[in-house]
Amino acid sequence: MKVCLNGVSKGRKQRALPEISGSYESGRATLMCAETEQRPTVLGLIATGRMKPDTGTVTLDSRQNPRAMRRLVALVDAPGVSEPEANVQVGGVVAEELMFAGRRSDPFAVRTWLAQHELESLVALPISNVAPRDRLRMLCELALLRNGTDAIVLVSPDRHGGEPVVWWNLAQELAARGLAVLVIAGRASHAVIDETPMLRRHASRAPSPSGMRLRRLIGGTTR
């Protein structure tokens, strides 16, 4: 699958999101740049078919089909939209996602899933206290439990701290499994990846774009 964003923007005078174009596709991890508190989430919503841009188009395999995009593309850890509440324990996050995926979500099922991913020691830890690598890997794997998920859009992983190599390697691992992976991050993270030969070799960057309240912009489900 291939998703193309062609000259999309959002908000009056493009304040919510300046015009940007780019694409992401199966088997590849792609970086796109968006900065300020809200723009990465706005871009993530548009890139997954969950928000209609004010200008431009978003296509899935050359067709405009937001319903299919919402079914096929998971929006992961987007601030204010799909991120877990900071004080919720890991066990609670896993239970909720198992339930949404139509699976058993009792404490035994939660612990079993965490053990399978070598995360069982985190079960009682607030999600906000989980190390970036474990948090992002857990949330991405949980998103993939839902039938038909072929792509992941990961929003602002750099806000959790740590080195960009942590989440960029995760994006590469997911892409190696045949998924289309889009990571939306800030310019500083892009610069680190550009300056690291082993990372730059695998990166595909979309052009960088040059706040409105999200509640006024969000349309459709984030799941």
C-alpha cells in the first residue's frame, strides 16, 4: 500500500498545519517533519484519513478512500488523541487494547501478552514512567493486534526523550515486517538521523512544512 499526501494543510491561513506533501508505503519507514505542540497530531490525523485537510488530497493507492485508511492505518501515541492517559498503569493500557482487538482482556491475558513481549515487569507501572523504547514498541504491537492493520503512523516519539535511534530503529523493524511506517517528528530529530550514516541510509524524508484547538479540528475515530 502507498499513502500520498499532496499539498495538504489545515486551519485558517494554514495555522494548524502549513502545506506539506509526502508519502509512505509498505516495507518502508518514512520521516515527516512537523513542529509545535499540535501540528504533529494534526498531520497524523490527516495522514491516516481521520481528518479532512482544508487544502490538498490524501490518497491510498491513488484513490481517495478515508474509510479504508482508517481501517488499515493505526494512529499511535498521538498527543491529545490516541496517547494513553499518563497515570494509567501498563496493565490497563494493554487490557483496553486487547478488548478493542476483540481478544480476552482479563488480568491473565494481559500478563500473558506482556510476557510474550518481555514486558511483564511493567504491568503495574504508570505508562508515563515507561522507557521510550518499551513504551513505543508496546503501543505499536498493540495497534497491530487489530485485524487488517497494515500501516502505522507514529506521532512525536521524540517528545519522550532519549535518542532518535531508539524509535527510528523500531520504525525500521516494523517496516521490515512489510508494514508501511510513517514517523512524524521534529527537525532536531531529523538532523540527528541525517547526520548518522547508518540511519540516514535507510531514511526517507518528506519535505518539512514551513494553533488552533484540536477539539475543533478532529473528525472521526482515532482507532
